[in-house]
Amino acid sequence: MDERHEDEGSRAFDPHLARRLLRYLRPYRARAIVSVILVIFSSILEIAGPAIVAVAIDLFVKPLGTQPVGLSARIGEFLTAHGWNADPLMGINAAALIYMIVLCGNFAVLYSQMVLMNLMGQYIMYDLRKQIFEHLQRLDVQFFDRNPVGRLMTRVTTDVDALNEMFTAGFVAIFGDIFVLIGIVGVLFWMNWRLSLVLFSITPFIILISIWFRQGARKTYRQVRARIAAINAFLQEHISGVATVQLFNREEKEAEKFEQLNARHRDANIDSIFYYAVFYPVIELIQSAGIALILWFGGGQVVRGMLSVGALIAFFQYAQRFYEPISDLSEKYNILQAAMAASERIFKLIDTEVKIRDEGTLELEHFDSIEFRDVCFAYNEPEWVLKHVSFSVKRGERVALVGHTGAGKTTITALLLRFYEPQKGEILINGLDIRKYKLASLRRLFAIVQQDFFLFTGSVGQNISLGDPDISEETIREAARRVQADRFISRLPEGYSSAVRERGAGFSVGEKQLLSFARALAFDPPVLILDEATSSIDTETERLIQEAIQTLLAGRTSIVIAHRLSTIRSADSILVFHHGEIRERGTHEELMEIEGLYRKLYEIQYREAVVA
């Protein structure tokens, strides 16, 4: 996935994506509705503040000889008609009390709304991350061959956070900003339409600068998102491979590469700062111009008795509050843009087709045989890795696969476990196509011990059982004992409860391999696959586990991919792969007699073992 394609095609607002995002609100729609109601109520309280100040000034703090006009006059007439003729001091006290009640009420409403929206955002993030992770676990292995892990982690973390910001700070707040704008415009025109027209005459300038800001911010945001994803992918790859970097003295060169990526990300952020640095000061300038227009035109109206002093002060307050939601809406646009870009990438991942579909209905209750029938497979057609491969494995048989690197041996196990699907031919278990079995049932049939063994963060015991509650502690200990892993486990500070660090740091390669044997034994599968399983174990360690392996393999079906003499010679059948084809098959003695590929491999790879 190239950086320049990271945000390609994302739009400022996509109705289809918006509808998909709103689906995540459905379980929490009651909270969303209450939040919208609270925001509207908060907007009403916010609009009421300046009106209270205007009425209080016009009715109780008016200059001598002036009469209230407009809204203040109507409220004064209403109070007089209902027999409320308080003195100015009482009126001021009452107005101040009402104003404080409005402020406290607005605080309580905003607090409740923020708590509701942030709770909803956290639940939506939980649901979305859970869905993404579950989908990632269902995707075929080939998908991960094409997509860097760091970029996928960005989807689950940073992109989901962008959606959370939209749900908590953007989605409902937009309603509030729009309602405040509509409310302010309505109140101002109600108070004095002439002064309102003068104030709103500068609105086109606000619209133009907002359009410029949105376009520039959108462009720079896309660059920032693409470049942070590239940094994440680079970091994940190089932190995982730090030993290789150090071994070949590539620290400076790799640091130079990271410096370039980091500089590109820095420059993209600097570009975005320019738009923010221009936009907000210009908005402030326009706001100041609006205040000057109110002072010029409104002051003249006050002098002529067409506008009250309280109304003029209210206009100043409303003008300041009018520009706040406009600036806020421009900021919300960025949040919306971020959410649209993030959702496009997230939904692209979620919509990735699961090629290995679990459509089987049968349970594998017993095992009799495995058969490959004219199987052809290519990771990238037409580069065929396997060509018309046919063989069978009966229950209790030990079959060895040998051949040069790249001959297709490991691909056999990947197809058997349905990590990939063959383009041609069939793979049968008990005479039925493996696609007819449930995927979980099929994979429970096997345990695989690979050369590249993976340890998870947790305890030693948890790594052997993988947290399976059906595997008892006694089973874990017995499995470790049989492969001689208990020798080094017993020396650990907390034994089987000792913590395993990331990727098994602190364990030797041989110790990891012994744990892999213990894991396979603990699950006790009908079919055991050993994929170069002893190639990383020293001679002394191999000697310790050979008897345990032979005991394990006795009476158990096994497929062995190995170079070690001890695991090849005792096989019931040996299949010799060459360029994706089975060129020879038979027992060790039979293959040695025909003096073909196997004998050449034997003489090259096993001569030292025979001498030893």
C-alpha cells in the first residue's frame, strides 16, 4: 500500500459513508437523541443571556430621560400589565439572579451532554475496534502478505480515534452550532433588522475565508494522515527487525530513511499550521470589523432613539457569539473530513472479502485419511508453486516431505490448514473435500510445529495452552516434561507462571522450539505437522527430545518437513519435491536405491549426520 494512495478518493462528505457510520449509533440512539435535545436547550440558554442583560439595562439601568424600545419595551409593558413595578435595585437583583440561573443551567446541561456523548463515543469505539479485530482474524493469510502490519494497526487505533472525535465533539455539536446561529440571527432581526443587515453584510467574507480554509485544511490533513501511516508501518517493521539492522550495521542508513519520513510528516503539519494561522486571525479581524459597524450604525440609532442602549450592548454580545459557531463549524468540518477519510479506510478494510469462507457444515469427529488430488497452486498466477500434486496419507502413517527451498513443501501444510485455497484440484479428508468441514473443526485436527515459533505476552503455561480452559495444568506440565522443556522452565523464577515478554524475548531459539513441542503435545491432535521443527535445535537438545518425539509420533499421523536424518529415515513414505512437483516417492531405502534427487539431497545434507 503506497503512501500516495492512502487517502486517495476520500471526499469531504460522503453520504454513503455517513449512513454507515450512523449505524453504529443505533444501539445508543436514546443517548444521541437526549444529547441533541440537551444541545438545543443549551443553545437556547446561551441565546437568552444577552437578552437578559439588554432588558436589565433598558428597564433598570437606563439613562435619565430615555425610554426602552423594542424587546425591552415589550417586556416592560408585560411586567407593568401584571402588576410588577419593582424599584430599579430589585429589578437588577432579579435580572442578575435569572442570569446566574441561566449560566448554572447551561453548565449543567453542557456537562450532561458531554458525559453522554463521550460515553457513547467510547462504546462506539469499543464496538468498532472489536469488529475490525474480529474481521482481521478471519482474513486469509495472503491479505497480511500484502498489507504492512503497521498500517493495519493505524486502522484499529488512530483511525478509530478520529471517528470517536466526530461522535463526541462533532456530530451533536454541529446541531448546537447551527441552532445557535439560527437563534442569534432570529433574535437580532427581531430586535432591529436594520442593524442586523449591517452586521451580516460582512458574512460573505466569512464564507469565502471558510471555504479557503476548508480546502487547504483538507489537502494538508490528507498528507498528514498518509505520512503518519507510513511512519507507523516503518516503525513496526524496523522495531521488529532491529536485531537484523544492528547485525548488518544499518542503524545510520535506516535512521536516514526514518528522518526522511519524519521530515515529510513534519512538513505536512507545518503546511496545515499555515491555514490555521491565517484563518483564525482573519476571523478575529472580521469580527472586529463587525463590532465597528455595530458601534457606527447602532450608536447612531441609539442617539436618534431608534435603538435602546441595552439592545446595543446585546448586539455586541450576540455579534461575538455569532462568530464563535462559524469558527467552530469550520473546525468541525476538519473533524468531519478526518472522520470521512478514516471511515473510508476502515470500511475498505471491513469490506475486504474473506476468501477462505467458513461455509462447511460437517464436524470432523474422527480421522482416517488425507488425500491431495491433482492440486495446483500459485501465490501469484501463473507462477505455479505446486503442479498437479497427488498423494495420500493414511491414519497412523508418517510421511516426510523433502526438497530444496522453494520446492513447495510448506505450501502443502498451508493448503491443508486452509490458509490458502488451491486453484485446481481437491484436498480430501476422510474422502470429502475439506471445504465441506467447518473451519474450526478442520483446524482442530492438526497441530503444527514450525521453525519460526511465536510466543505471546503472558505466562509460560498460557503459551503452552494458549489459554484453552480444556487443557489442565497437569496436561501442560506433562507435555513440557515429555519434550524436556520442564528442565529450563523449572529454573525460571516463577516456573510455569513466569512472564513471557514480547515475542519471547529472553528465551533462546532452542527453548522456544521446545515450548512449541510442548504446545503441540498439550493439544494432542490426531495429525501432527513438523515443519523444519528441529532445525533450530542444537545437537544436545535434539538428543534429549528425540525419544519424546518418537513416542509422540508412534501411532499418530504425521507430516514431517525436515532435514534431520532421524526424522526422515523412519518415515513410512518420503515425497521428494522439485519445482512444485513430486519427482520421487518411497521409503528411505527405496529412494536410496534409485539414485535420484533424494540420494543427492541425502549425500549433500545428511552425510555429516551419518558420520556423527
